[in-house]
Amino acid sequence: MEHKGFWITLAALACLGVYLFASAPPPLAETKPTAASIPVTEMFAVLEAANDQMRLMWARDFVGEGKKVGLKFDEHWRDADLEAGPLPAQFLRETAKSLEKNPSPLSLYLGSDYPINPANRFEGAQLERFQILRRNREPQFFYMADTRLQVGMFEDVAFAEPCIQCHNQHPQSPKGDWAMQDVMGATTWMYPEPAVSPEELVRTLAALQQGFEEAYAVYLEKVKGFAQPPAVGRQWPRDGYSIPDAATFRQEIIARTAPGTLQSLVALTAARSRELAHASTP
């Protein structure tokens, strides 16, 4: 009965995860892993899947389509005299800043062995793990004793022309021959515990969703000061010199990330159920 109860509970939390992505994320209360805990590596994988969809949307639907209609995007987009939005790496950085302010102990950053910004260069054990990732194209999970953090490292692949052009043409880029599908870096997640409760997994997902929204809110505020601000409403850059408002942006994130999130959580439910059933078999 205990195993059945866990399965039902986690399945319910999977549905709750989608609900949280479709409504305002609640504050993250402190929680500790329960007896029915989930390896943090699996939480990292669920978070990465959602983040991949967000980065793809930003690279293609904003940077790629936006440049066609006159919108500009730049690594120094926050400069007061520059009328531009964030590139994909800067959007991820804004999301990471939001996570830093959230009660969730989750942290996120994008690193590489050939970064434009030297501060994003992998070193030591992280560089060693990244080199393994580049060779076998498999996520790396490890513990950093100096920071006492669990780390999940996922390949950041060149999947859009705007990303490749930016890195190849940037005057400070240490590498100028990037090509499609190259491993340019790694999205790196960090968390203090080796396992999380189902409730905390869902709440951490909500914290990431909130991070996406807050990052976009910074961009919306910036465009208000443009000499010729784009129209803000239900239209996207593909429709002309325009960007979606906060509500439209949020709806699109949900449409793109919620199905995969639900699929991941249901798969996680099934895997946990099989393990528990196997453990109870004499």
C-alpha cells in the first residue's frame, strides 16, 4: 500500500506541475527530501528539458525573427544607450538572476571552454567534466566538494544561426569557426542535496518558470525607452516590428514546456513505481 500511495502521490504532483506552469508560481517553502525521494539528477533532467524549449524559442522566435524586422539583440543590451534585447546567453543569465533571489537553492549558469566572457570559462573539475561531455555528448552529474553542491551539466548545442554568427563574428570570441550542432558549452545546474521530494521538484519547476517570466519582464521594461519601441501585444517578431506582452509570452512558454514537463514527470512516476515494486518483490 505504501508503494501504491507513493505512485498516486507522484502522479498527482505531475499534474500539479502543469497547473503550476499555468498559474502564478507560489513561494517556495523550505522542504526536505522525504523517504520517497527523487535523485537530483532526474530533477536536473526535467529542468533542462524546459530550459531547452525556452532557449530555442528565444533564439529562433525573438533573435532570429526579430533581426529580420529591425529588432536588435546584444550582449551589452542592458547599457542605457543601447536599444537592444538580450541574446540567448544573456536571457539565461537573467533567468539565473531570478533564481538567485528565489528561496529555491537551485542555481544555473552557462559555461564553456571557449566563452566570449572569460568569467564563464570552465576550470578544474568542471572543465574535466565538460571535456568528457564534449566527447561522449552525455550529461555529466557530479559532486563539487569545495562548494558542497551537486552539479548537472548538459550540452549547449549550436542549433540556430544567430548563435553561431554571434560567436564567430564577436571580436572577443576565442573561437571563430563554430558550426551547427557543435557543443559550444554546457548549461550547468547546481543544487545542495542529492535528492528532492516530489513536492520540491514541482516547486523548483515553478521557480524556473518564474525566472523565465521575470527575465522577459526586464526586456519589456527596456523597450519602453526605445526611440521607436516595438508594438507590444499579441503579435510576435515574425508578425512585424512587435513583441508579445507578458501574458502572451507566458502562454507560449506553457504551450511549449508543459507537455514535455508532464511527460517527464509521468516517466519519472513510472520509473519510481517499477523500482519500488522490484524492491518489494521477495
